[in-house]
Amino acid sequence: MSVEQESAATKSELAYARVREMILTGELAPGAVLNQAAVAHRIGISTTPLREALRRLAQQGLVELGAHRDARVAPLDATEARDLVELRQDLDPLAAGLAAHRRTAADLTAMADTLDRLESLPDDPSPAQLAGHRRFHAALYRASHNALLVEVLDGLWDKTDRYRRHALRAGRSDEERARRAEEHRLLVEAVQDRDAAAATDLMRRHVETSLAARAADRLAAADATRRTRR
């Protein structure tokens, strides 16, 4: 690879990482039209590596590309939200059960460390607060020692973050935040105790009552309301 090609690839990676972060944190709102010249200027690159980054993000379903190089952030979608929850209702419990069977001492240390640093998500969480929850769940996923499962769940987490933000805008009670924190603690205990049945059941209920599940319900209700008004 020439120096020029390497520089272009590096700028494309920079653009991809930055735009992806802006989408997942809500800095670029769902459905927002992307002014490519303005976004490129904001990142400090030309539009050529930005367009390459947008193509990658389109493949992941985070951006929609139209004719004449038009682009916009993919809107939130009730069907996608439902699909994500349905997948995670099976895959997250599978990971938790496998983790209870296969966890190592290093896995337990990682889970305990991420649990200690976990903060309850406020209505408008910072990227760092969202990242803390991702680190906790990623530590549990890795303890399953199933690389393909970890890869799939990692990809689902990206898509789900936008729906978590949507649900948080409606607010949560202190009681609900405390309940979620307790679920995290019990999950670690079940994995530590090698209680696969408990870990699986806890994780299934954790997903069924998750922010993503709440977002799916809210979006479906909004769609139903729009249909009745037509």
C-alpha cells in the first residue's frame, strides 16, 4: 500500500469511527439529513473518505444512502427494535448460561471490575455511561468463550444503543434503576456460582424488561396511532 493509499484508509477509518459515534450517542439524530461537506469539515477530512465511511455505515443499517450522494441517519424503526429484542431474548441468555459453565478467574475479575464502575443510566446518558454498560455486558459475553456468539452480540449492541436512548427520554423511576442494578449484581453471582439455569433466566428477564424492549413497545404504539389517524 502506498503512503497515499494508507493515508486515505486512515482518514476513512477516522470518519467511520467519528460518524458512528455521533449516530450512536444521538449527536446525529435518527432521520437527520447529513450535509456531507459540513460533516467532513467538522471531522477535519475531505468528503472522499467520508463517503467511504458512510457506505460502511449503510451496510450496518445506521445510514441510508440515496441518489445523488444524499445520506441521512437511519430513522428508528419499530420492526427493527422488535427484531433486536427477539434476537437478544435468545442470544443473551445463551451467553449467560455458557458463561456460568465456562467462566475463568480472569472472566470473574473482569465482570466484577466492570460491575463496580457501572452507573445507572440517567435520562440523557453520556457516551462514557453508555460505554460502561457495554463493558459490563461484553465482559459477560466474553466469559461464554464462544467467539461467534460474542461477535454477533457485539454487533447487536451497536444497533440497540439508539433504542436505549429513545426509551430513556421517557424517564425511569429510582426504583426501576435500582432493580436493574440488582439484576446486574445477581447475574455476576449466578455466573460465579456456575448456576447456568439462574444466569439464563436472569438474563432473559433482563432483556424482556430492557430499555430496548420498552423502545420497541413505544415505537409500535406510535406506529399504531399513526395508522388509526389515516
